[in-house]
Amino acid sequence: MCCPVTLWPATEKSLAEYAPGALIVPIPAEDISRPWTDYAERWGRDDLLIVEQDIILHADVIPQLEACPEPWCLFPFPHHSRGGGLMTTGIGCNRFRREFMEKVTVAAVEAACGSCPRCADGNSRPVRGKRSQCWAHLDGKTREAGEAAGFRIHVHWPPVGHRDWPAGVL
């Protein structure tokens, strides 16, 4: 599943080449809860791979994820917030196996603490247990709920690309 607000051309090309059967879910930029809704609708049905709109896959992604028995996997990606350093958290390119989603429910993810100003208590402090469906929480809340359930992200290599850093450029 790819959830684009604006699907980057390099992402579109990499999906066509390496994941031609991917479901591309268009999300209006002004709807901050829509990514959460699409995520929740697909959660737990079957193994789920989420590729964000600006992630550039490479030829090893799908084969590695299909062969890996780990319940929660991620391919790191370079990101501008780290000066091109690798993000080893976040939704960017995550695969969740059914076993993960059975133990980490949508309700558990929603109940995890949020951390963005839109969802804070007015003093920009997160509010534990506040049910937030803001897209900015998909990664942090999923990570917090997954770790609380005893899971750890299994990181794959080499990194995937990001809109500002194509795969293999690092």
C-alpha cells in the first residue's frame, strides 16, 4: 500500500518496477486524519507493507521482506531532518506481519501518546491516552504501541531512497 498526498515521480517509477501490484491510496493533503483511516482499514487483514509517497524502492526490498520471518520490518531511508542521515524509525517503508497487527491493535496505536502541536494539550506537551488520528502520529504511535507489546523493528539493508536522496546514492 502506498499512501501518497503527492506521489513523487521517482516513487511511482520504483513502485511500477519493483511492486507493480501495489495499492496506491490517494490522500488529500488537507485531510490530516485520512492516512490514519486508510491505515486502520487495512490493519490486521493480511501482512501490510506501507510505502510513503516519497520513498524510492530498490530491487531488494520486496524479496527481502517476503523472505524475512520477523513481525515488524523497516528499510531505513535518508531524510532532510537528519541532514541526509538515515531514519531507522518512521513509516517510510515498513512491513507489518499479521502476528504484529494481532497484538498491536488499532486501539492500542490510538491510545499511545501523541507528540505534535496539533494533538497536544495547548502547551505543546503530549497528552497520554488522548486518541489522536492525526497523520503525524502513524509512526511514533505505532512504534510506541509495538514496543509496549514487546516488538522491536527489524532493520533491513541497503537503505531505500527518499525524494531528496535516491536509492544507492549514500
